[in-house]
Amino acid sequence: MFVPGGALGGLPACQRYRSRTPASHPPIRLPVAARRRSPFNTRRRHLRASASPSADGPRDSHSTEKQHSSLSYTGKAEATRHLRLDTRVVHAGSHPEEYTTDPHGRTVVNPPVYHASTVVFPTVASKNFASQEWPLRGLSYGRHGTPTHWALEEAFAALEGGDNACCVSSGVAAGNAALLAFLSGGDHVLMVDSVYEPTRLFCDGFLRRFGVGTTYYDPVCSADDMEQLFREHPNTRVLFVESPGSLSFEVQDVPALAAVAHRHNAVVVMDNTYGPTLFRPFEAGVDVSYNAATKYIGGHSDLMLGLIACSRATYIAVKRSVMQLGCPPGPDDCYLALRGLRTLNVRLKQHEQNGLVVARWMEARAEVRRVVHPLLPSHPQHALFQRDFRGANGLFGFQLIGGFSQCAVDAFVDALQLFKLGYSWGGYESLVLPTKINTVRTATQYRYGDGYGQTIRLHVGLEDPEDLIADLQRAFEALHAADGATTTASSPDAESAQQP
């Protein structure tokens, strides 16, 4: 606050200011000529010009002026398409010139977190502009996205090789919104039998109630088998793929199946949660690819989020589906997901390396009937996985030999200390989950019996794999101890000894 000189008893001018906070100082004013020459102000004028409401909408893509990133809903991944994947993961969706109003053009690396519901418009013309092709023209209402959401969407579109993307509140919401974008009463969907269980429940419950039929198919079916399914169900509008399955880990021939679907004018929707950066869905013929960003993209087991990447032909239908369902994520979760995405490649490489060390050790155990990891040569679709994927993550399953009691298997799980018992995967920590695969399958059956025992899924985290192996070693010791105790308790001698 400025105090007149008389009130301070004639103090020198340099002492006529009381203590100020930095924010209360007068703004630095550059000379007029310098302001005009400022590169930042040139960029800002171009951005404002491109956002000016007009009958023609956003500026033409051939314009020499830089268009504000929020005003284009096509070609979101084009700016980084020429970059290699590791570079694209770091830079896609970044627009630092849009994150500041600083007169010198100083800005920040990451987008601010916008907490918003109501958006205010300076003029009726700007509101009318937002209402045209609503909600595709930038800010209109918080539910339809903010710059925090758009930065993540653009980055994910570039990651998957799509044209644009939508973010929603969970991976389940992503799958539901993607399916509802293309299905109506009387339509039919061909659904892979190894699909994530909540998607199965959505098909068998919600979609069935509204007259949409679902047929489940063998995850490893051939293109000829798929052709026959389309002939049997000519009203099929969506072919759904998920590869590998998150419990049984079958690998699908996505390019071959997608080619069949397109011949029958069906849309191919993929749950690509296993493979962000590892599998390029749009190069394989997929039309819509979604991801439970709750898992590897978030990477820290502390957010719920879904991301849907779309081709140019499918984006508007998916965006309107998301709008009508009203399932946006919060901006804080978007910020965390974008932060996790920037280190995704580095983390996935370590997950893969650690997972392979543990899987190979497990494969040598006498208690294990088989290890189901697509990078192991023993996997039935190993060659197909090598053809289509650039690597693996830390998730795989194994099956014990037959004969171990449920009590012994429970003891194995309970003995683990570094592997925590829990659902989901993709965080930095290791997890274990006993599975009963056939409870969520109808078209085909997973092999149990005749020497094939209970199945368990492991997510290998970022710990030292030698410590994880030691943890598993202790668990196998507990398995044998519990199995021996069960055998002793159920033997004839033990029963006779218990008689009064």
C-alpha cells in the first residue's frame, strides 16, 4: 500500500512504501516496442484471433496462425506423430504457451489443474460459438472438459495412434460409453469370452434389458470362425476384442479379426488396458481403443480413470456418448494420470524385466503346472504376441499342479508379504489374486483337472525381483506345510486317533 509522503513525515521516496506481498507490486511494464516484439505476445494474439467467434468457426488448418488446441477436435495426435514413441510419450498434449498470461511468456511444464463447473462467456457471440457443434468447441461447461482434461486426451490419442480421445471416470465407464456409442435396440455385439468381467456384466445385464444381444466367442478363434459368426448374426454392429485377456492371457489375432469385422461394416472396439505403448491398436484395424488408466497409466494405485482413443470417423459418436452418460473424471485425477503417462515407458520396461525374472523362476518350480506369460516360448500364442506387441508388462498367471487343497492354496497366498492380495494391477507394487477363470467364461472352458490345479494371477511390481522370489519361496513352503497338515488330518490313522 502506498503512503503519501506527508503521512510519513517527509521520508525519502525510496522509503514511502510499506511492506508489500509480491502480488501487490505494480506489474512490470515493458516498453511498447518491446511488448509488440515479444514472441509470446505474438503467439497470444494468434491464439486469441483463432478463438474469435465467427460464422466460420475455428481457423482453417492451413492458416499460418497457431490455433488454440481446444478449438480443434480432429488431428489431435498429428503434432507429435513424427516423433519416436519415447519422445511422443513425453511431449504429446503439451501446450505450455497456453498455460500462462505472463507478459514475458514465462510458463510451466505441466498444465494447471482447472476446477470448474460454470464457464462464463464474455459475449453472447462467444456463447453461441461454444453452442455450435456442442460440446466440440472448447470450454462450455465443466462436465464437458477443461484444459486439464484436454491435455490428457491429446496425449493418450498420440500414445494409441488415434485421432482424438475422451476421458471418463473409470475403465468400466470407458468400455460402457464406447459400446453405447454404436449400439441400439435390436443390434448385436460379438464379445470375446476372456473379456474383463464388468464388461460381461454390462452386456448380460444393461444391454440385454435394452434389446441388444451378445454372443461370446473363443478368444483364439480364426478369421474363418469369425466370418461364420458374422453370417450367423448379421445385425452385429460391434466386434469387441481384448488381448491378452487379463485372467487367461490368450492373445488374439486382432488384425485378422478386424478385417472381417470391417467387411461386415462393424466397428472394432478394443480394451487395450494391457498394452498402452506395447500394442498399436489403430495400426491393427481397431476403431476405438480404451484403457483403464487406473492401472499402468496412473501407475500408483491412487486414481480411477478411463481413456477412450478414437479414429476420426468414430470420435464424435463416442464424445456424444460420453456427454450423454455424464461420467467425467475430476481434474485432479486427470492431472495425476498425465503425470503418470510421462514415465509410462520407463516403468513398463522395468515391469517387463522383473516379471520375466519371476515367471522363469516360477516355470522351474515342481509345484507349478504351467506359467501363462505371453513372452515365454511356452505360451500357445507366443509367436503372435511377438509379431504384434513391442513388449510385455508385469502381469501373468500360473497354474498349480493338481492335488493341493484349498486350505493349502490359501496358506500360500496368506504367507506372501511383498505380494499384496488385491484386485487391479498396474501400480508400482506387486499383487496376487487367486482366480477361477471358468466362472467368467461361457463360450470356452479353461483347463482344470487331470493334473491342472488352481490358478493364481501375479502382478510383478517395481521391487527387486530377488526379494519377490524369496517371498514366493516362503509361500511355497507354507503351501507344502498346510498341504501336509491337511493330508495328516484327513488320513485314516489320524481319524482313528481322534476317536474317544
